[in-house]
Amino acid sequence: MSNKVIHVLYNDDDILMDAVKQTRAAHHHIEEVYTPFPVHGLDKAMGLAPTRIAIASFLYGLVGLSVAITMMNYMMIVDWPQDIGGKPSFSYIQNMPAFVPVMFEMTVFFAAHLMVITFYMRSKLWPFKEAENPDVRTTDDHFLMEVAAHGDVDQMVSFFQNTGAVEVKVIEEKH
């Protein structure tokens, strides 16, 4: 197995999209694509599976709702029941309409914060992590497609030059 990758640079997102489609049609494996801004439809063009972060967000919201209900039941009914406006707090169900704003806020709080933590963990973005960007120009105005080199590398280089690339480099991958 070769440990070489081909870095293909483009200067336009439309050309990149066409190149990704051509690359997948030629059965080359795209390792990663680095872009200076989100490119709409790139994930589908690369054949990536849809994200499941929405499912995680829903589950995190349910956790937040459960925590809110448990917390308010314990604080307002069990631990320190209060007689507010002549209405004693003997049951959670009778007082639930007053607790709806707290339940909503805790649901949103848990969903948002746990979703961000999940995104960082899934993306392996840790504090003080060194950037993995292979070419500094991809933070400004260029798009880089990283493709695993296999077979005849010279033929692959000419293939990528014909896709509209402004630069094609064969790199020894570091692991």
C-alpha cells in the first residue's frame, strides 16, 4: 500500500465540484477536501453519509427536559414546597404550566451545549490542537482535494491536470 497522496489545488468552487464528480467517476478515493468556505453540495458529491447530529440533538434535548422535570419536581414539590398565591405545591402536574418556560430553556440549553461538545469530539478539535491544513492557501482563496495515490501516479497527475487544477503535487503522507 502506497503512503503517497496527491494534493490537487483549484481556484474556483464550481471547478472543484466538477473535479470531485470526475474523480469519483474514475474510482479514485478522495481522502479530504479543504475549502476556505462551505461549498454547498460538496458532501453529496463526495459521497459522504448524511450527518446524525440532528438525532443526537433531539436525544440531548430529551435529556435536558428530563433533568428539568426532575430538578423542578425535587426543588419545588419535594424539598421546599411553597404556598404561592394561595396555591399549595402538592403535585407537580398541578403546577406544571408554571414550569414550562424552565423546561423549554433547559431543553435548549442541553441540546445546544451537548451538540457543540459532540461536534468537537467527533471532529477531533481539541484545545491547542495543531492545524492539519496541508496548504495555507486553502484558508484564503484556493480549494485542495487530497486523493490517495494508487497505481500509475503519473497517469493520475495528468488526470487531475485535465480536471482544471491550477497545481498538482504528489506528497509523501506522514503518519
